[in-house]
Amino acid sequence: MQTTAPQKETPTTGSNQTAGVKQNDLAIVSDISRAINPSASDYVRELASVGRARLLAKAANFASLHAPHTLWQRRMKVGASTLLVRLEWPGVLAVFDPATGEALARSAPGQPEALLNK
């Protein structure tokens, strides 16, 4: 004697779901959205910030390779002597004695009025 398992009736709507099971009304998706940590958006922002910082570092490296070392240079009269003022990569303002080539003053990068502390 063979016993067969009762077969489930397939719905007439043409879907592959078994009879008696309700359609998924996005309950699973809404459960996932509630389960996401509120700091996930902060994490994504942090990843984007790290990506932008990496891109900026690559651009700075590229610019340092392709930009001329001396961006601008002029002679400046100070009393009876003449000094050489130079704007160098990456935005450093330097003052030199043209006779000796000695650097008399150098600014912090990107801050032409701030003296570099050595």
C-alpha cells in the first residue's frame, strides 16, 4: 500500500507560490530598514570622506611631479640690498639672499604670512 503526500493546490494567478501563502508585501524589506544602524549613514559619509582625501593626496602628488618647483620669483629691494622672493610648491613663500643663496625666511605651506618654525 502506497501513501502519497497530499498535494498542495497551486493558485490560479499564475505565480509560483503555493496556495494559502500570502504575497510578500515588502515586510522583509521594511524589517531590514529598521534593523540598519543609525550610524550606517555616518559610516558611509566617512568612507566617502576617506575616498576624497585619497583622491586629493593623489592630485597633490601629481601636481608636485608636473608643476614647476618655483611657481613665481622676483627680486625685492630692501634698503640698499636686493633679496629674492620665491613662491614654491606647495604654496611656500621663501626669501633668499641672491649673493649667497641662503634662505633667510620660509613660510608654512599654504600660509605665506606664517613663518615656518624649524
